Amino acid sequence: ESVVCGTARVAGIPAVLIAFEFGFLGGSLGERTGDLLVAAYAHAREHRLPVVSLVATGGSRMQEGMLALTQLQR
């Protein structure tokens, strides 16, 4: 998938890390990518953790149609 989510420590502070992998389809957003992002933000809210996003994306996956276009708004 074009995004990797997990927890990490940044300067000793626990955080949720979201990193786009531009090497996979230009870091494009698909339906599964949206699911991963929603899960990462839900985990951060549940555990009251900051979110660090490393965004490198070429946009939505046109081959997935409207479902891909709506992922960033989620």
C-alpha cells in the first residue's frame, strides 16, 4: 500500500506516524489508503497521541474512480 502507519517516539514523545510511500504508485490514495488513514487518526484520538504525517502523494488513483477521490476527505 502507499501509506505506512504506526506508532513511534519523536524526541521521546509517543506519536502516531503516517508516512506515504511515493515509490508505490506515486503515493496515490485509494480506498484501502483511506481506511488506513482513518484507523491511524482513530488510534491517535483514542490514545490522545499527536499525529506526524509525512505526505508525498501524487493524488487519487483514477483507476478506482469516485471511491478514490473521496478518501482524502475522510
